Amino acid sequence: MLIKRFRPFFLHLFVWAFALCLTLYLPLDLTIVMIFTLPIIIIDLWLSFTLGLMLILPVQRTETEVPDHLVFEEHYNDEYPVRWLRTPIDDTKPLAILIHGWNSRALNMEGRSQVYLDSGYNVLLFEMRAHGGNLPVDHWAAMHVCHDFEKMMEHYSNNGWLKNGFIVHGHSMGGFIAQRGLRDELETSRHLKGVILESPVTSYSLINNRTCEVLRIPKVLHPWMMKRLLRHYNSMNQLQYQISDVEFLESPQWGLPDAPTLLVQAQNDKTLGQKHWKHLVEVHSTSDSNFTYHIVEKLKHSQERTNEGRDELILNWMKEESLIF
């Protein structure tokens, strides 16, 4: 699979090696050729190599013990066992679904779930593929997880878990998944009562730009690298996972759930910065939506299983939206 991820690099390496071999048979000064072409070759190979680096995989983690009050379940989608943890389902209660962030796990959302348990909800902690104790994958992308989530929402609906209404709390990448998987046109979204986005990802272009900064790629090349990465990604994936254009990967095209939405944003977000939440605020400012946001000073992007300030904001918002049962 590494060969597939780094295919552009190997292809460009082969082309440059072939071109240099041809120069041996031409009446050219090899020294002069190398002086002029070597910098171009190095830059081109580095940019090709970074495409593989951008398609990173989640860190593999060992299984952890599941608390007694949670039930572990899995259901296959496209031959992959999608997992979640949940409380025993009370048929008279609504459901709260929590989605963790990149390189995290479902169990890390347990602390956040307490406010929903106390508010009269069944709780389900969704786990992304290749995260937590999940099976590893050869290639990971947000679209894969969105497809998993949408299919599992159909499964939850068939089980009758959504009929009393449901809310979704997505953290970081989990917020990105939630926005896509709760689109108004999906049948499973008809009982959606509210969305809580905690320091969410709102644009994959912004993720790409940040990755380019880490890889020391000049800013002027960031849009070109995003388009190049998209072509590479599409070449690796089946049609159902492919992306038509860059704009598709950000709000509102990505998804804008038609339900009361609360953004709880860490003020000093060292992982995503400020551009993601500002983009979401701008999108909602131009749409007819029920949207509220709070910038929380004493909230970090991660390692916040419990945070009284965040939980108080969520609880007050739920009261205002009549989401306490």
C-alpha cells in the first residue's frame, strides 16, 4: 500500500531517471545539464513525495477495557466492522451520538457524554474506522468514515433508536463527519433535534494548507497542492468515495444540518487555529439557520474529557432549545 500512497513519487522518479539516461546518448554536457535540472528534480520529487505524506494513517492503539455501563457493538459496512459503544437503549428516550476526533477513540468521548445522560438521553459513542481498537486500513479518508456513519445511521434508524429524536456532538474531525452525515436530504436526518460542534474541522482546504506549512511548501503552491492531492486521492478510491472538486470539501457544500447548532470553540486552538471556526461562523451568517457559538477561554482542543465550562454552555443551550427530557 505504501507504493500506492507514494505512486506519484515513484512515477516521477522513474521519469527523471529515464530522462537523465537519455542525456547520456545526446551531445550535451552532463555537468551543465545537472546544474540546471537538479534543483528542479529535487523540488519536483519532494512535492511528489509529500502527496504520500499527506495521506497519513491514524496511530494504532491497543484495546482498552469498556466500562460496565457501556455496550460494545459492531456492524459491517463494505466488509469493514464499524464499531460503537452505547448505553442500554431505553425506548422512551432520545439518543445522543458522540463522534471523536482524529487519532482519538470512542471511549475518549465518555466524559462528554455525561451531560447528555443527565439530560435524559441514551448515549452512543461512534468510533471511526482504524481508530481506537478498530482494524487498521490501507488508506484512510474522511469520506470513508462519512460513508460508515451514514450507513450506521440507517442501521440505528432501523433499530428504532432515532424515532424519539436525536442530537449529535462532534469533536474536531468528528464535527466534520457530523456535518456531512446529518445533511438535510438524508432520510435519517428527519428526527435530528440538534448539533453540537466542538472545535470542529470545517474545511479540508484549510487542513491541506496547514499540512503544507508543516512540510515547508510555499504558500503560493497550497491551492495547486490541494488539487494535485485530490487527483491522487481519486485515483486511489472507488467512485463512491471520490471528490468532484475542492469546494465540495468545505461548508456549506460539505453539509449544513438543518437543526439548531451550537459551536463550542476552544479559544487557543493549537491544533486547528482560528480559521476553521471563523469559516463556519461566516457560512452561518449568510444562511437562515439557528446557530449559536461560544469561544471558551478555558477549553483546549484536545485532552478535555471533562470541562465544566463547556458542559454548562451545552446544558444551557439544550434548555433554550427544549432539548432536556
